[in-house]
Amino acid sequence: MPKKKGPQGKRITLKIAKNSIRVAFNGRRRLDLSKMGIATFPKCILELADVEELDLSRNMLRKIPNTIEKFQNLMWLDLHSNQLDELPAAIGTLQNLTFLNLCNNKLTTKSIPEELTLLKNLRSLNLGLNRLETIPTTLGTLKELIELGLFDNALTIIPKSVKNLPKLEKLNVKRNPLPEFAEEEEPIDTVKRVESLYLVEKKDLCGTCLETFQGERDELHKLEDMTSPGPSSKPSFPSLITPNSTARDNQEEWRMK
């Protein structure tokens, strides 16, 4: 029985690739092939391996070949939202890489090569929305990491070596079955609520209760006196002459003016 082929995807030519080069705001040249329906890594882009940024996000790529090592100038690599279930060991040769986005793929713990830890200049690494069950403790060697995304995986523990990265400012581990997030404390109700209210007549109260009641009532009256509005503070002008008095005779003169 013939082996079922995957999606063929769009064929990228060198001309298409050249026309897809943009200059980013930071002055770097970016080869933007995102949302192109690519299912196979286009070999022709090896002719453009001197770019500083490569965007292959939102395609249908299942594999990145070892020829990615040709892109030695890469500082920025975006592979998010593909079908990747493995990474090549050659990823570790991209020593200038500072940004790597692998979010929303099919990566497992086994498919992350140890060579990933060779990216000593990496500052931002996104592994969110994958199928990771554990994180290699060796990621703790990425001392320049500032941002690390591990959200939406199957992680039950985050290694201390990763938590204690010296420059790490943002660690996103949301929506993982981590024990420390399993039981969230119930919100504390700061408003005291009365479950039951009983009304009794004054004559039915004992002496101590009556004394307590009268004291609380006096305090309440004092509070009412402090908060109740006093006499009207509106300005009064008793000497003001209104048009209904002596000024009536001058009304026609006012209108004329």
C-alpha cells in the first residue's frame, strides 16, 4: 500500500523569496515567508542565508533541515504555528540568535535537541503551546534569557536551574498541571454577611444586652450627626433687589438696552 503523502503546500521560488525580504524597524533584513502555505522547507532560500531575520511562522512545516546552519547571521527566528515535531541539532550552531519562537507546534521533550543549550546569546525563547512534559535542566545554561514561554504544555515541574536564571524577567508557565497552581485559595469575602436576623422587643432583652444595645445605638446616632448635612451653605443675598420689587419699573429700560 503506497505511503500517504502529506500536504504539498505552496512552492517557493527564489524570486518569490527575494521579493519577500523586508527591512525591519531595527535595520535588519527580514525574510518574511509567514502565512505562505509552505509544507516543506524551501531549499532556494539558502541563497539568501545572509539575512538577519527569518520568519516561517504560520505555515505547515513538519521539519527544519540541518541546512538551517547556513543562516549564521540569524539573530531572529520565528517558527511558531507550524506542525514541527522535531528540531535539528544544527539549531545550536546559530550562535548569534537572540530570539527564537517555537510556540504552537507539536514538540515533545524528546524532540528538543541538547544543542539548543548552545545558544548562549538567546534572550527570548517561546516553547508555549507544545507537548512538553518536562523541561531539560540544561536550559539553565542559557544565562542571557530574559523571557521564557512554557505555557500550555503538560509540565508538572519547572527545574530550579530554569527558575533561577540570572536575567530572567518573564516566565510564563500558565495552564500547566503544576502542583503549585493545582489548588488556588478561595477568594476571601471581606464583607461580613448576616445569615439570619432576629427581631425582639426591648422588654425581652436582658440587662447586659440592653446596655450593649443602648451603647451601640448612641454611637450610631453620633455617626449620623457627623454625616448629616447641616444648614444650607448656599450664599444668601438679602439686600439683592429682585425684578419683582423696585426694579420692576426699570424692566422696560433693561430690555431696551
